Amino acid sequence: MLGVYRSPVYDAIMARVGRYHRQQILPGVGEDGQERLARSHAAIVGLGALGSAIADHLARAGVGRVTLIDRDLVDHTNLQRQSLYTERDAAEQMPKAEAARRRLAEVNSQITLDAHIADLTCRNIGQLLAGPGPSGRPDVILDGTDNFETRYLLNDLAVRDGVPFVYGGVVGTRGMQTTIRPGSTACLRCLFEDPPAPGTQPTCDTAGVLGPVVAIVAGCQASDAIRLMLGQGEQIPASLLEFDLWAGHRRRLDLADARRESCPCCGLKQFKFLAGDAASHAATLCGQNAVQISPPDRPGGPLDLASLAERLSALGEVRTTPFMVRATLPAEQNDSQEDRTLTVFRDGRAIVSGTASPDHARALYARYVGS
């Protein structure tokens, strides 16, 4: 069979073109823009459906540093819409931040990827996103979260530190996206002053998620982030995109005059979500029969996972990785009629799988990890 002939001239041209050629020929990018992207830093909080798609776009675009923050593990129900992950990731229940880092490192070995297996809270946001931590302060923060509490926390940080915040949300067949430029546009609390009451909004558990909706919202978020990092933020319209892909409805709301002097956040500079508290709390995870336990800060530093694994090994099957310890708690050991799985991370945070009861999850955590 004859091969495809490539002349030396063709090879010489392609050697000069480089991997970002198709992006560099776009108006507003060029070589200078590509170099600017290489010096930029984007932080993505939440690596589910939106976050994984955003991360893939930014890594392929050549953003020089990408910080990845997520608290969750890959589950087989994620694979329908979370594009970075594989069946092997789900079978091994890999932490999403680490699974994403590994995949993106294969996509683009020229960039720096900082992965944090963590639940972003008022206690650790300063270390992870506000400067003194290993990643440093980002040029843009992107919302890939699945809960309003974290979004309002990010909005507080963005306004306080003057960092653009690219918001996005998807549920069912509907999507929403806007980009917040502190000092220039309305912030999240200008639009929705307080988070909705728990249980009043549909979630992926109750309404499902259509994968193509994710692709549209994540594409809008990644596009705005690239424009911000290219120094073209002023060209991004102050607007809110809303659409229902299944019904074929779409509208863009003009937010040019939506900024409010009376806004508690960007008007009055009251950052109540950043102030928060240091108490332990439990949260049911969207799309899973599981509860996350977030204890107060540990004065003694990270957990000794090896010692914990040894203690738990008397109960049942235990698996240890550099990131976590996972133990199966048989029914007779967890005060229920079904097995539970306890996954504990180095920061003391844990996910109790097999229950949606915060009280039951807290009790198991106190019994086997400590209060």
C-alpha cells in the first residue's frame, strides 16, 4: 500500500506552525495573545460537568497555569456528561481533581496543573485562591460548582480581590451564564441577593442534566475566560444568557444597569460568605447517595492516612492511596441494614456513601475517624 507523500517543504512549514496555530490566526489572539495566555492563571472550582469541559478547553488553549479544585470522587453516573473521566476513573472512584489533572497532563504537557482535592470553604479559600498558597492568585475564577453556598463564597472573593468571576449553571435542559467583572458589572448578589432556601431549587438528582446543555454553557464560560486573559474583558457584554435547549427557548438579559449601590457585596463591601464560620458541617452530595463531612480545621495538620487505614482494617476491606483511605463498613458495624463506604482525605474531610442522612454520616465519622 502506498504511503502519503509529504515534501520537505511541507514538513518545514508544519514545524513552524505549532500546536496553537489555528487559535493564533484568530483576530485578537496572534503570537502576542498566545504568549499572554501562556503567562495566565485560571482557577476552576468544581470539576463536574461544567468544570471538566471548561478545564479541557483552557488546557488545549494553552493557558499556562490551571488550578483545579474539587471535593468529589468520580462515579459511573458522572460519565454521561463529565467529559474528562473514564470508566476506569469511576471504577477506582478517583478524586476528580486528580483524575482531571492526569487527563489534562496528557492533553497538554506544556502547562502547569495544580490539583487540590478539597472542599472550598471560607477556611481554605485564602490558601487556595487568594495568593499565599502554592498556586497564587488567579487571573480569572470559573464556576463549575453544584451548590449556591460555594458560588456566593466565590462571588465575595472575586469582588473583594478584584478578580473576574465567570458564572455558569446547568440543570435539566436549561443553562445560564454570565461574567462578573468587579467594579464594572453587577455581581452575583446584585442579581440574586441571597441564595435560595435549601430544597427550593431543582437539582441534578431531581431534574437530571442534558449533556449538550453543559457543552454550550462551558463553551461560553471558557470563551469569556480566554477573552479576559487576553485583556479583552471590556468587550464582553454585561448580560445574562438563559436558554432551554430542549424547548428551543433562548434569551439574553441586558445587565448594563443592574449593578446596585445597595448590594451587600459590591456596594456595601459586606463579605458575609467569606466571614463564614469554622464549624463542622455535613452536606448531601448532588447526584449521589452520599454525605460529605467537613470537620473544623485540624490543629495537628493533615491526617496520618496509614494509621487510620490500620485502625479501620479491623472492620472490613480498606484501600489506601496517596490521597485517601476508603473503608467498607459492613451493616453490622454502621447501625443500618446495608453496607456503607467511608472515604477519608488527608485534610480530615470524609464522604460517607450509601446514606443521604447527615446525622447518620456524622455519627459514623465520629465513631471511626473522631469528632
